[in-house]
Amino acid sequence: TRFERCGSTASSKITAAPMVYVRGEEMTAYVMDLIRSRWIEPRVDVGGWETFDLRAKNRDDTEDRVLRDVIEAGKRIKAIFKEPTVTPTADQVKRLGLRKSWGSPNGAMRRGWNGITISRDTIHIDGVELGYKKPVLFERHAVGGEYSAGYKNVGKGKLTTTFTPSEGPDAGKTVVVDEREIVDEEAAVVTYHNPYDNVHDLARFFFGRCLEAKVTPYVVTKKTVFKWQEPFWQIMRTVFDEEFKAQFVAAGVMKEGEELVHLLSDAATMKLVQWRQGGFGMAAHNYDGDVLTDELAQVHKSPGFITSNLVGVHEDGTLIKEFEASHGTVADMDEARLRGEETSLNPLGMVEGLIGAMNHAADVHNIDRDRTHAFTTKMRTVIHQLFREGKGTRDLCGPSGLTTEQFIDAVAERLDA
Amino acid sequence: TRFERCGSTASSKITAAPMVYVRGEEMTAYVMDLIRSRWIEPRVDVGGWETFDLRAKNRDDTEDRVLRDVIEAGKRIKAIFKEPTVTPTADQVKRLGLRKSWGSPNGAMRRGWNGITISRDTIHIDGVELGYKKPVLFERHAVGGEYSAGYKNVGKGKLTTTFTPSEGPDAGKTVVVDEREIVDEEAAVVTYHNPYDNVHDLARFFFGRCLEAKVTPYVVTKKTVFKWQEPFWQIMRTVFDEEFKAQFVAAGVMKEGEELVHLLSDAATMKLVQWRQGGFGMAAHNYDGDVLTDELAQVHKSPGFITSNLVGVHEDGTLIKEFEASHGTVADMDEARLRGEETSLNPLGMVEGLIGAMNHAADVHNIDRDRTHAFTTKMRTVIHQLFREGKGTRDLCGPSGLTTEQFIDAVAERLDA
């Protein structure tokens, strides 16, 4: 109510630690505006946030300088929240009058922040069953694989791949990695590499999170056939055995004598369907992680209930964390809204991203930590309460659930209680 | 009963067309022996079958000549049934006294028979719900991708991939496909190719099957990011538009003006979870198909209810088809059996393989076709009947279901009725 809100005067507001806030577009931007103005800003002084407009139009107007600015600011500030953005189709390029189709910003962010992993975990609502009963934690190696492959579509001929070490006893001595005749009229040839140096960091981050959540970790590869993936497993296992095994036993997550388990990627697709009870973690290569986390999202009802956090590492060793919803801009719903129709967007995926970013910002900059964590916890608790009471959005509460705006109001009201 | 069986005299037996029968081991070999002796041989003269022993011990004894013989016979005879075989672990190599660990025979079979696709479809039991309500058809491109990659685990240095066309205006002119610095102490470098010439055959086979089953076809790639996969989609779409579109409309599977739909591989993992009603087909690259069909199997209850048929093409243009169950040798159950415990193996996956092979053999050699098809249809019908009546194996009928041997008997009895 008005009286209570006046009670929280500016001076008693929580001070938000510095954070990069990346604005997106369409339905999700509309909802985040409401959340900022109704939930956050009355209670939190967000003067420390640096906001960037990553809408396709602005990327076009700035010739993508805004993306470089986001990356620079992210390096400096280390906590980033990003709203869903549009990667324009040919149609949208035309309609929005863009000079070109600006690609996904993900690659640039991963490189710019020295990405180690994209964490995609199940989101749970206390007392509401989605897919998995207990949490599932997933680490997708943020680099390597076919995403940055060199390739060519070719006809008949000879393909040769060579490697020349620049260090060690064989420095400068070129060896043939692969040589093959292409006998088809039409073929694709592909070369890529998997960098493994940061897998040590990935391992520590993954096992640390599994330990904290008390879930059993699994390492996923196709190493029995794709033999070059062996180091991924070896590094993970070594870090586990040397630094984590005893802790997992002490925490009662694993039994004395139990070993870290490897799963083949194809078997992992089966486990994601089978293990509905949850309570496990998986770490995988980049492409496997891409595919498996989408399966995970669907088994857990929808991409609305999965996090998507890019974790990178600053030169000074601190973690850079970028948080976003794992869904898009929900364009269909935005069109309905613009036609004046009622909508009911569940904002939980974005709110979990915002909570993660605000908490990480408070932690890394050590500014108003306790009050920030208390506020974000309350925000989550209130949302869960409403869903339990059937006063959530219609994706979970059915036709009697609240509209987008009603839900924003209902949460805002309880945040003051 | 004895009287009825005597009624079907040797002279009235069905003549099985020539077929390669590959013997495997453990529980599945035990069950197939029962099926051959109780279901098949009393009713079918299998004198035209050529049987090969592909047990690990025999591969070792023959220095894998037996596998080469299988491939040679398969080329000649074009219809192959294969029981599950063991790919020996280090432990088994020791225990069985093998000279070496003989790898999976799959690669050699795919190359030897000029493999186009591995078809993995859902198996259904009339009146019993497994996972998908209607059939799901899947084609996994049988060649290409990382399975035959060249690779090396390296440190810092320079990786160069070049291609030299052997035909056309640029014949002999070497171009650089990819050049990159490896900056990690530990990395993997990988080169592979996707041959696309046989995708035309894959397309015809896939769309033909979808049309016959009246299911909607989808083509799955990651081509928006892995741009070199574009030809896979283009070939599929061209074959569809030119040869199949009108037929799909005429059959009422698609509407006038509807286009063939492309799915991204990550989205496909979601559709496999969402589309439980079934009634669709997917065709994908080799590795995507590997991963997606395992997910498909699990959503459809287990790998016991998915087919696994390798389709290759002979130089004379006829299709070589190799049929197998998509599960392994069920070693645990074999150990229980050898300890004298009751077991209950559902043989449906293997029987569907045998049915497929016998039908294809009859078709391709045009020997006793109608009676063969009638017999295999009856075998399937009887099995489905028993499951519906709760007289199936315990995986589906619970503890009151039949043992392995009881089920074999029950089917045998009804086959004479």
C-alpha cells in the first residue's frame, strides 16, 4: 500500500552493487520494465547499475559498439543481467530498417569474458511440481567444438590437416593430423579444436556447486568413440579425486569408495528422461551441452524453468557471471499484448536471472550483501507463495491464473508486507 | 499341440529366402535359439540361411575373418539378421582369453554395405501403451561426422587444414580451409568430413517410409550455426519438393501449400519429449541421430522397443538391409539364468528384427513371399495378443507375467492355432 511504501524511505533503500543491466526487447522487456519499476526500484537504489540497450535497432545504430561496450563493462563490473534479445531474421532486418542481420551476441560475450561454462539448472517452485523433483545442475563447456569450426563445402579432392607445435622438443616440426580423399561430388569438411586448459576451472566450479546442492555429479562425453575427448574426463576426474571426493563423502552425497561416474552422451539423453527424481549434475562438452540442456528444459516443463548463466573468469581470477533467462523474447505474446489482448507471462526465468546477478554483484563488490540476499530471497519466496496459492501465471495456474500485470501487482503488494 | 504340429508336414513348410543369420551371445543368443527352434524351424525351412558366429571368441579365433565373411555374404544375399554381440571390455578380453579387444562390428558393416541410414523406429504393441501413441520413424545418416575423424591431442602451436580439388577448374589448386593458433597447453584438434552424395538415397528412403506410414517428416540439423550442413537440408528439401510433396498432400498427411519443416537439433530433443502422440519422422546427421534416437528409445519406454536397421545399397542398386535389436546382450539376466534364477526377457526388439529380415529376404529374392509375410504377421499378432491379455513378459505385464521360457511356449502354442 501507499503508506507502507512511503515507510521505506530512500535512505533505507538497499544499495544495489554495480551491475551491468542489458536491455532487450518485445514482451520480456515490457515485463522487466514492470518488475524494475514495481518490485525493484521502490526498494533498491539501482544507481550503481550500468544499463545498455542491446536491441537490434541500437546495435545497428551503433554498428555494434554497444555490444563491445557491454563486454568492456562486464569485464570491469563482473556481474551482468541480460534480458532476452532478438537475433533479427531477414524479415526483421527489412521491417526494422537494419543495415545488416546482427548475429547472436553470445559468442562475443563468451570470448570477451573468457567463458568457462554455461550453467543451466532447473528452477523449482516450492510445493509445485514441474518436471524433476530435486534440482538438476548442468555445466556446458562454454568454448570449443564445432561452433568455431573452419569448414568448406567441397567436391572430390584431398583434405590435409597438419599441426606445428610452437613449444617443446618438437617445436617447429610439422606433423600430419589427418589426410583423406574426399570421393563424393558433394561433401563438407570440418576442422575444430577443443581447448582444455579451463576444464580445471570448470571442474572446480561444477563440483563445488554439486557439493553445495548435495547432488551427484556425472561427467558426460563420447570419449569411447571420440577418443580426443579423453582429457576432458581425465581433468574432471583428477580434480574430483584430489579436491572433492572426500568432501562428497563427508557430506553424505557419495559413499566411501564410490567413484566419479562417466556417462556417454547418448546414454545421458536417456538418463535425463529416466531420472525424474532429479538430484544430479552433469558436465559436458559445448555441443553435447547445447543439445542435452534443451532436453533437460523440456523434461522440466519448458525453457521457462531453466537458468542460463555464463561463467567466465577475469584476469584477476574473480568470476564474471552473466545471467539470463533461457527463453526468448516471447514475440507472440507481445503481439497479443499490442493488440490489446490479455497476456500472462511467467517471469520466473528472468527473475531468477536477476536474483543471480544482484546476488553475485553484492558478493563480488561486497556492497549491502545481507540486505540484497534477504530481498532477493523474499522476492523468490513471494513468487512461490503465489504459485502455490493458485495466484500465479496461467502457464502453471490455468485459466484462473493472473494476467501479466496482475501477477506483477500481486508480488509487489506482498513485497511490502 | 503335438497333433497339430504333426499336421504341418515338412512339405508344407514355408521356404525361407536366403538370409545371413549372425549369431551373438549371452541371454539374447539363448532366447533366439529358443525362438528359432520353437517358433521358426517347425514352420519354416531355413535351409537357405547362412549362419555366422560373431561371438568375440570366434572373431578372435578367426582373426576377424568371420566379420569379413559376414560382410561378403551380406553383399551377396542383401538381407541380414544380427543377434546382439559383445564388444569385449579389457576384463572380458582377459576372462575369455582373447588376443585383443575386437571392436564393434558396426563401422565395418556400414562401410562394407555402403550404408546410407540406420533406421530406428518405435515398436508398438496393439492395445498396449508404451511411450509414443503413433509410430515415430527415424533415419540416422549412416556415414560422416566425428566417428571417422582424424584427431590429435596437442599443446600450443598452429593447426592448418588444406583442400586440393582433384576435378574441375581448380583441380590441383590447394586452398586453406582453416588455420588457427592453439593457445592452450592441452587441446584436441579434430578434422572430419560429411559425404553428402548418398543423402539423395536417404531422402527417398525416408520420405517413402514416412508416406507409407502416413507420418509428417522433419529434417534435423544444426545448420544455422554449423553452416556446412546446409547441403543436407537442401538435398532433402529438393527431393521432397520434386518427388514427394504432391504425394504427401494426396495422402492427406500434409495440406496443400504446406512446406517440409526443418528442426534444429537442440529443438528436436524438445520435440521428442513433447510430441508423445507420435506420428512423425525425423532424419538427421550421424551423431545427432545417435544421440536423438537414444532419447527416442527412452521416451518410448526402453531400447527394447526401438528397431535398428542398417540400410545400405548394393552396386546393382538393390538395398542391403541389416536388422538387429537396439539393445545389447542383456548380460545381467544371463548371469541370473546361469545361476538357475527365473528370467523374463521381452524378445520383441529381436523378433521385429527377424521379421524385418525375413520379409526383406523374401521380397528381394522373391521366394515364398506371401506365406513368409503371413507367417511373420501372425508371429507379431500372437505376441501382441499375449501382451494385451497380460501373458507377456514381466517388463510390461508385471510380476504376474511369464518367464522367458513360458512366453516362448505360449507363442509357440498359438502359432499352431
